Amino acid sequence: MSPTSQTTVTPSPSQTPRVLYPVHPKVGARIGTITLPTLKLSWPVFEGTTAKQLAKGVGHYVGSVLPGVRDNTILSGHRTTVFNRLGELKRGDQIFVKTSAGEFTYKVRSFRVVSRSNKRVIMPTKTAVLTLTTCYPFNNLGKTTKAFVVTADLTAENLLNK
């Protein structure tokens, strides 16, 4: 995914592209907040998924688009901290992601457990999708070879700069 695809929403043929993120954030920068209202949880989101960013909150995988852009937005967090209750989500639950572009509402579609080396999790999508990942199982404090993945579809947006 190129930086251009991360900042522009591809319009229908009769529309001009709208730019949600004129400048791509630098690694380490806070880019927003994710809220899981059914679990009464909210965390800061940082650009990058290194240990440094994940120690502070949720990390945005730099190879994916930013929230609200049509494609696969990937956010990751530690199962022992921010995403320790991710398995409590249910299909249909809402997830809110607030960034400099606005607030984006996603609806949980599915859950799966995959190998941590499974690259299909980071594949591009044709629609605006939010993918949340964490290590699995949740109660295992050692190294794991599996990941818990939540997939959610964009259902609404409240843009700041329309």
C-alpha cells in the first residue's frame, strides 16, 4: 500500500478524490483514539507497532491505510494490556476510531484465530475495513504462535473537514 492510498479515499467516477490525511503521520505520533463502547474501554492509537508504540497503547500498522480510508486499516495491541478483553466483543458491536480526519464507526463482522505468520490478515480490501489483532490465547503469558483477529466494517463517518 502506497502513502497515496493511505491518504485519499477513492471516489465513484462522478466524484473527485477527498483527502482525509494530507500528511501521513510519523512513526511514534499519536494518531487518534479507539473506543469499544460495549466494553467501556478506550485507548490512544500511535503510528507504528514496535514495542515502543505498543507500550503506550494501540499501534497502527504502517503498511495499512489510516482509519476511514477504503482498504484495510490494521490496529494491534498487547493481549496482556489494551486488547486483553478483545475476545469479549460480539458480532454487531460498534468500534469508534477518532483521528484528525474525524470519527469513524465500524461494526464487528467476524472473529478468527490464525497463525501469527498469516499474511492474509494484512491484505488489502475493497471496502473500508478495520482489523484488530493481538496474540492468542489471552491467558498465555509466554510467547505464542497464534493471533486473535477481529474484522469490522465501516458503517458511518463524521468528517471534520468535509
